Amino acid sequence: MLTDYHVHMIESGDFSVDYLKKYLEQARNRGIDELGISEHAYMFYESKNIITNNEWVENRRKLHMKDYLAMFEAAQKEGLAVKMSIEMDYTPGKEKEMEAFINQYPFDYVIGSIHWLGDWGIDLAIHRSEYDKRDINEVYEAYFDQVVTLAESKLFDFIGHIDLVKIFKYKPTDQQFLEQQYDRAVSALAKSGTSIEISTAGIRKPVGEIYPDPVLLKKCYEAGVSIVLSSDAHQPLHVGEDYDKAIALAKSVGYTEVQVITQRKKEASPLG
């Protein structure tokens, strides 16, 4: 079973079934059995009370959930098999608002992710220089603080690109410190039943490697944290990209199953 549960359509500028079909065609070409679309929640007007006072977000909040829902309804009428999801930026202190947003819509699954430490967009190229101004250990500690509370919220079916903070190759040199951050994140994930994704998107980023780090993934396996496979494709050609590497990584640490998620319920299926 191959899943691609982290796919976006933002490059199109609209939610058309014709454009969606290009993603589905690429999924079929790459042997993907389960495809889900997971647009960024902050881009929707209806999430305006969650991520606030951020100019970068405000300039991109131009979509409406009614149009998103209409695309899935139209796809269903055409017999197209695609799952509806959302990628929600976990925002500390906004758990009630996030829960209210999530519960309004019939998502098959909900991805929790961390792109922001305060008003700092950690994966934005325009904010890359901020890494040089901060203590990298403090950055990682603050980031994994949010991974822990994201898991503890139990709002999400899985966490996206769990170690996104490495995107620009900034990493602590103290391996013991780094693994301490991993350990507390894994503990929270295991206790809450939150899965993680193995995402090939990192290969396309400056870091040039899969999310998560193999050491972190091994810890997840040993703690019983389940996985999904994702490409975080923002255009059709990236759907299922580098899945041979993702599957090899998953198997190398011991995984033999992947999660299939429908209407917020998980079911294990053989991996690849």
C-alpha cells in the first residue's frame, strides 16, 4: 500500500477538478493507492482567528472553504477517489480555535505542522538569515516544545515534516542534546497516538534529505509511533516523488506497515 497524504494545490490559484485530475494521474503513474489533498489552513479566510497579526499570512489568506469543499463534492460526483484533508499550522494557545475549525468540516484526516516560532517563519527563504542570529540549540528546543504540545493536543492524525527546522541545514552539533529533543517528541507522539509522515519533500529543499532524520525515525519505530507516506507536492510532478527512498528508509528502521486514514480513522496496511 502506497499513500500520499500531504499534497497541495496552491500553485493552481483555484480548486478545479481538471487540475485535481493531473494530481490523480501522476499518483496512478507512480503506483499511489491513496491520495489526499491537504491545503494550508492559514490560506483560508475561515482560519483568520487562529494565525493572526502576521503580514506574510494575511497577504495569502485569500481562499474560502466553500470552494474547497465544492471541489471534493464535484470530484466525488465524477467518481474520483481523493481524500479531503487540511494542514493546520499548530498555534500554541489556539487549541480551542483550531478544534472548532477542524470540527466544522468532514476531513478524512488532519495534518498538524509547525512553520512558525512566534512571527518567525522558519522555512521561509526570506527569514533564513534569522538562523544566524539565534542560538541553534534554543531554536531546536523551542521548535520541539511545539512538537510536544502539538501531540498533546490530540487534534491531529499525524504531524507533517516533523523535523522541518533542519530545512536550511542548521543543526545542533551536540548529538546528545539533539536526541533529547527527539526523545521528548517521540514520547508525546506515542502517548497521544499521533502518527508521523515520512516526507520526501526534504530532498527538494536545501537540507537535501527526507523528513524525519533516520535517528528520529528509528526512535519513533521503537516507541510504536505509526507512519504515513507523503511527498508534500505543491504541483503534480512531485506526487509520489522519491518514494523508493522513503520506503527504503522506513524498512531500514523496522517499519512494515503504513496507515490508511478515512474519516479520521486509521487502519494499518502493509508497506509497499
